[in-house]
Amino acid sequence: MAGLKLENVCKRYGAVQVIEKLSLDVADGEFVVFLGPSGCGKTSLLRMVAGLEEVSGGRILIGERDVTTAPPGQRNLAMVFQHYALYPHMTVRDNLAFGLKNLGVPADEIARRITESARMLELAALLDRKPGQLSGGQRQRVAIGRAVVKEPGIFLFDEPLSNLDAALRGRTRLELAQLHQRLGATMVFVTHDQIEAMTLATRIVVMKGGAIEQVATPAELYRRPATKFVASFIGTPGMGFVPVSGVSAASGEGGLAVVTVPGGGTVATRVPLGGLPASGLVLGVRPENLRVSADGPLRGRVALVEFLGERTLAHLVLGDGTALIATVPAGAVSPRMGEHVAVAVDVAEAHLFDEAGRAYHALEAIA
């Protein structure tokens, strides 16, 4: 196995700078996910690691070896693509063996690797079938198996679940997590799907515009987002943001900030006042930390009520036009569309963001 190190990696397509001086360390055995919207540079970065795209600047190291200019076959890695790319005229067994035969691996070693990967991925009963006889999930498992038999130092996954339906995605996510536990291998996974990232990763690299916004564990990203972009991108539904018209110090609270919100109400946050700008702030709170309550400082009109089984969400429009999603407490009567309601804030989980998007967290928020 091996770790991965990116040192000031750049990528340009002509005059267009896609990635600029990006640095990252991936430890041996980590499962790291590159997460971000389309066009953020995550696939370009993965393809540079794989050797499928030239690096415009910087270095890529696998283990202690500089592979920046090395061809893909000399990088000790295996890649699983979004499209299965299986040979349709070959059986599953032959698809798994094909790359190993080209590398000159002895026949008995090929047989051992195929047997082991088929056991891990539950492919033993499918070895003599051709891809056209397999379901989408089975074909994706074969594509993963083709990577496993190479016994690489690093596995690279380029949105491998995006062609599967919802049920298969959930099952294949579990299989990938179990595969990582069994192999203890270094895995780098690219996706725009935050559920995949949150359920698979030991660390997530959130990207925007070719740069890293934050690198952290799933729990830290959710509870202590470094920027407003991360806060809005992580979570379903995402964090809600309320403009702040004034900031003052709470009395007897050790210098914590009290913010004025639309309608004139105030929220006594757990965010330290020191270091906060005097203007341009927004209050950020997740829907589960906003609840419909008669004595809340936020007030708005109900635009939609969503019943999701385990919880009910009220979509609100505040007096200044700000859209916000709050939770209806369990057992409470759901508000009606058009009704005006008040919303209370769990101040221990409230954040403030400045005009540049930098986050200021509550003292008691859990990292």
C-alpha cells in the first residue's frame, strides 16, 4: 500500500487555469473523497494522479516516489471509472484476468487473485457470464474487481456509482466501505454526491473553483464548516442563512455575540464577539437546529410543509424575503401553508459567516 502527496499541483488548459497550487497529503490506508460541484476540478485532479492528464506544475508522489511524469502503468494504482468499460465479448473471469496477462503475471497467480477478488465481491457465481448477462450493480462490481486483482498501492474511483439506481447505490456504497476495511488500502474517490462522501470517507476534500475549501472528517465538516460554501454544500437540506442587521455583546456571557435578525428579533449566539466584523454577517443554522416555536425570534410565512416520515419540515419566507427551512417538533401540529409562525434557534449549533464566507463557530459546538 502507499500514501499520496500532492505538492502545489497546477492544471491549465491553454490560458484557462483549472487548478492552482493545490497541496494535499493522503495517508496510507485512508479513504479520501474529493467532493464538489461540477467543474470544480476534482476529476481533473484525479486524472492527473492517474497519469491520464499532464500536470502543468507541481509534483505528485505515491509513497516516496515522484510519479509526476510517470506513465499510468508505472504508478502502482488502479482506477475504476464511471462507465464500467468491460470487454463485452469476454467472460467476467477473462475481464478480471486481461490486465494481469498483459503484465505477464503467472497463470497460477492470476487464478489466485481472481478467486480472492471474486470471494470478496461475491462474483464467484458470475465468473463464466458475459457483461451483457449482468445487472448494472454486478457490472460495477466486476469493474471494481478488475482493480482489486491488480493489488495496487492506491485505488482511484471516478464517480463509480452515478450510473446505478438509488437502491444499488446504497448497497454498493456499503460494499465499498467493507472492501476498504478488508483491504486496508488507500482509496481516493471523486463524487458530487455528499451522501457518498459522508458515508465512505475518513476525510473529505471539499473543492470549489479548482481550490480546496476544507479538508476534514465528515463530522467536522458538518458541525464546523470552514466557509459558507461548505456549510451550504454539506447537509440535506443545506444550512439556512439569515442576514444580520446588528451585533452586540451579551450581558454576563463572557463576550458572546447577540445578533439582530429580520423583524427585529435577537439571537444570543454562543459565538465569541471578539474578531467578528461589525457588519456584513449572516447567521447560519441547519434545519434540525431551527424549530417552529411560539416564542422564537425569527418569524415567517409557511410556503410549504414537507412530511418526510421521520421528520416534518416547514419551508418559510421571512419578512425580508429570506427563505428558511425549520423542523416541526415531533408530536406538534404541522402549520398550514400561508400561516405565520415563529422559529426558535438552537444557539449552540448556530454559526456566523462574514462577507468573505469565513465561518465563526459557537464555543460549545462539537468538533
